[in-house]
Amino acid sequence: MIHQNNYKFLEKESGPKVIVEAVKLYGTKEIVGKQHSKEILSWAEDLELKNSYTNDEIPWCGLFVAIVVKRAGFDVVHNPLWARNWNNFGTKQSIAMLGDILTFTRPGGGGHVGFYIGEDDTCYHVLGGNQANMVNTTRILKSRCIGIRRCDWKIAQPKNVRVIKLSSTGQISENES
């Protein structure tokens, strides 16, 4: 269940399938410290990554995108834990729309990856994992975006894949973790 009012519309979206699957995982939390989320670790097992993904202290935005993509029926990129590898997924786009995978730079190096659910003048609104240690939505500056990728639809692009304009309220994420 989505608790942020300006994102409640996602609960009624019938597609794209990646958004439907991502919403099902909304609110999943990492356990900070020696214990680890059994749910997050089960994603690594389902993706046959349990040898390389051993605890939820390891950045898991790419793991979240991978489990969503797999459950939606698409092929997962090679080395999905590396956020920037998602720039090899699907088809490159110049305009982000609902369900697109966005990749971002992170301060100090590395990257972040999540799903486009909307935008305002300066930020993309991103549904992703490992955002404040959980699956949620956050605003990320458009200037940090280094890739927009769209699923290779098997039949046809869902009719509700569109640009979504949202209000510019809420904190801007500066370092997802």
C-alpha cells in the first residue's frame, strides 16, 4: 500500500507490468545491522545471485529492478546489481514515461536505478529500492539522469505509458541508500 498521497494513482494503474509488479513490493524495508531482510535476500535467490548478494547492507536498487523486471516477464541485464548496467536494458529513450527504467549518477561515484512514475520541472519521481533503505518513491534531479530505457514490449506498448506531470513537493534525494 502506497502511503504518499501524490503517488496513490499507481495503485490503480493497470500497466505497464513493471509498475504493477513494483507497486506490489512498495514498503519493503532493509534491516539495518547484522540481521537482513528475508524478502530482499529471497529476490537474490530467485535471480540466482545469492552468491554475490549476501546481505541487505549491499546496495540493492539494481536487485529491486531485476526482480521486478523478471516478474514482469522481461530478461534481466547481465550483472544487474550494478545500477549503470541497466543502461543496456530494452530500448534507449529521450523522453521518460511511466515504467521506464532511469539510471542516475551518485555523489562519490556509482549509480542508482529505479522506475519513472512522473516528473516535475526539475526532478524525476522514481519508484525504487534502497531509497532511504526501502522501496518507495523519491524525487531525483533530472540533471543526474544518465539513462532512460523502455521495455521491449512483446505485443504492444501499454496505452497508459505516458509522461506524468506531478507537483514539485517533497524532498529531493541527494544520495540514495
